[in-house]
Amino acid sequence: MVSVYKRIYALYWGIGLILAISEGFFSYYFPDYAIFGLVVLLGLVFLEGFLLIRLSNRIFAKEVMSKFLTCHVHEYMDLLDKRLGKKKRRDLKSTYNYLKGMGYSALDDYDSLYECAQQVTHLSHQSEYYKRLIDYYIYKDMFIEAQDLMIKLAELNAKVKSKVYKDSIDVSLKLFDCRIKVKTGNYAGVEECYTQMLSSHETAVLSLISKVSISYALGELLVKKGEKERAKEHLKFASEKGGDTKYKIFADRLLSEIEEEAVPFT
């Protein structure tokens, strides 16, 4: 993400240039230690890159990703276009498309989601590619295709070293499984899964958009099971906290239907 922010990118090359010039002077005046100077230079360049990458990632998370996580999806999409929309580098273009696909999913635009998924081509983004396609296949009721990719995603996740990312994929797989069960009329264990996730304090599920999406899904499930009064609490949370996401729209629709059914005919 260093190249996304011009000042950080300029700082990266500026520091690199200063280090290179310094190493040149050092080698000139101390030729016997030229190799030592080169090793030090490479170490400092590596450290500089590591620190600036972390800095740019933090800025991007605060500026852009925070909008998605707090259910301000249209604002998120605009910022994503601003920061990554015109980038030509393959990894950044791939990043842009899998992040854009997340936004389209939250806005219920699955045709655009599918188009984005086709442009997630970087090898390091394979798990995100699978997630976008699984989401699309479930929406289209293509459950066999979705489950085949879920198996591949689970196999890929077994090789992931980052515990945080591994846990997030595990959560995604559970949610995909729950969605398939609900859409095929198999409700066994789904309510318990959703309830457990909402009460968890150890996973990324506690981002607002995750809580909103799961609250809506739980409310929808309870409506399907005929427990509409219980559903209202979860649907109201999705409605009040859902920002401009599809979860608010869908929750409002279900709440309206529940209220209409509750009004006695005169």
C-alpha cells in the first residue's frame, strides 16, 4: 500500500536515496568495509520498507476499511476508487477488485460482485477470490459450486499462518454453511451458530457490519421459523445500525411485514 499514498511513497524513495548515497560515501572512504556497508544498507532498506508498509496499511485501514466495517458502504466505495481505482500494478488492481466486491455484496449488487471476482488474479488473493465466488454462487442458489469452493477455501486456510486471518476465514465458512442451510430449508444448528458468533469476543465477527449481517440473518431465520416476536429484536438492530447496507433494507422490509401482520383487520 506504500504507493497508494504519495507522501509515503516519496518518503520511501527519499530515504532509500539518502541511504544509497551514504553507503556510496562509506564505501569510498572505507573500501575495506564496503561489503559490510552494503549489508547494512540492505538491512536498513528492508527495515524502512517494513515500517512504511505497516504505516500505509494502518492509514488505509483507518481511512478506507473503517467505512466498510461501520456500514458506510457508499463512502467506502468512493474512497476505494480514489485510492486504488486507477492503479495498474497487478497486485493493487487485484486488491481493488476483491475489496470492491465486498462492497457490492453489502449493497446487494451481485452482478458487479461477479465481475470484480474475475479480476482478482493475484496468487496471494486466492482466498478472497474464493470468498467472492462462494458468496455469488449461494446468492444464485448454485450450492454444489459453492460447496466445492468452500472445500478448496478450507484446504487453503489450513496453510495460512496468520491466526487472525485464519479465524476470519473460518468464520466466513461457517456463515456460508449457515446461508446454504437456510436457503435449502435445513435450520438445524443455524440459530445456535449465529447466537454463538454474536456473543463471541475473540473473532473479527465483532466488527459492526458483521454484527449487523448476522443479526439480520438470525432475524430472518426466526421469521422463517415462525418466531416473529423474537426476530424483531435482531431485525431492529440491523435496521438501526445497518447504515446504507442491504441488511438495513432487508431488515426494514421484514419488520414492516411483521407489523402489517400484527395489525387486526377492521
